Amino acid sequence: MRLSPIYEQKLAEAKQEGIQEGIPEGIQAERRNVIENVLQVCFGSLDAELRVIIEALSALSPEEFTPLLLQLSREELLDRFF
């Protein structure tokens, strides 16, 4: 699957922001695990499209990503991050 240039730019920015904010890699990995688990509970399984947005979501703070995961539909999440 080919990512849109805009999404690739946003992902790079999110990663850089995480680095600049000093988010340790261990915390980043924990966030990814939490996000993966919530997505699996909400949508059953993680397909390729959902796996792609996990990195961008994990760059957000828990206060930012939690409402997104709990309130948005699969399509809304994909639209927001693609």
C-alpha cells in the first residue's frame, strides 16, 4: 500500500515532535501497544490501513489519542490520518 505524501509528511512531523518533546522510546512503545489493543477491541482486527496510523497516534499524548480512539469510527480515523 502506498502512503500519501501528506500522510508521510505528517508522520515524519509527529515522529520529530515526539523526539523534540523527549518522549522516551519505551513510553512510545507502550503507547503503541495501548493503541493497538484499543483498535483491536473496537474494530476486531488490525488490517494494514489501521496499522499505518498507529505510529501517528502514538506520537500524540494519551489525552489526545484516547478520545480519538473511543469516539471516531474506523473511517473517521483513517480520514484524519491519511
